[in-house]
Amino acid sequence: MVRTFTETVVLPLASPRDAEATGRAVRPYLDGTSDHVLVVHVIEKAGGAPDKVPVEQARMRADEIFATVEAAFADSDVPVETRVVYDTDVARAILAVAEDASATSIVVTPRGASRWMKMLSGEVMPSLVNDTDRPVIVIPEREAEGG
């Protein structure tokens, strides 16, 4: 059986804005007949120090991210699964989710000076690319319809 890049896509998302833009950018590449999206939001733990954001607040943000990306796929046949992961290492957490799900790719949409772009320019993107055995696909942001 031949697997496609989009069979099981892991979408790491950092914010509701990221979820909206990434959903809009990725959706045209997925058809729902054999594609599955696993959205992951990593809540970064401080590893012994106080967390940057209280866990309950971080969890509410994750719920907002998931609602936003689910809305982007609402009128499609693409199944969307969501997962929150707590870890001190964002890249390691994303890669672990991809491994656990037997993902065929990890898809990102870099934009502007978002938190995700800051993570990509730091340690996360090099780790995603260098420490995985699956493709990491970068899809450019699509403009909002009518804009």
C-alpha cells in the first residue's frame, strides 16, 4: 500500500490566529477520502520553574485553537482529531505525537512574527526537520476569502 504525504497530517498550532491561517492554507491540499488531520497544541511546561501561563488558561487557549481549526474544516470530509500535550520541549512533543499517530507528515504554515514563527526560528524547526523520519511540509499562508 502506498502512503501519501497527507494520509495522516500532524498540524502543530500555537494560537487561534495560527489555527485559522493554517486551516485555510492546508485545507485545499486535503480531500477527506484518505486524509486525516491531527491537530496538536503543546503547552510548554517550565520544568520545575513556575509555568509561563497557568495551566487552566493554557487549556482554554487550546480549546479555542481547536474550535478555530475545526471550523476551518467543518464543511469538508476531512476528519480532524485534536490533542493537547504538556512538555518542556515543544519539538520533542510534536515529534512524539507524529510517531504515536504514525503520521505521514508534519505540516506547518509560517507567517509574520507570530509565536509559531518565533519558535520556528529558534530550536523547534531545526529539531522538527533534523530529528524526524517523516516529511515536514511548509505551506504558504492563503489570503482570507474576499481579502
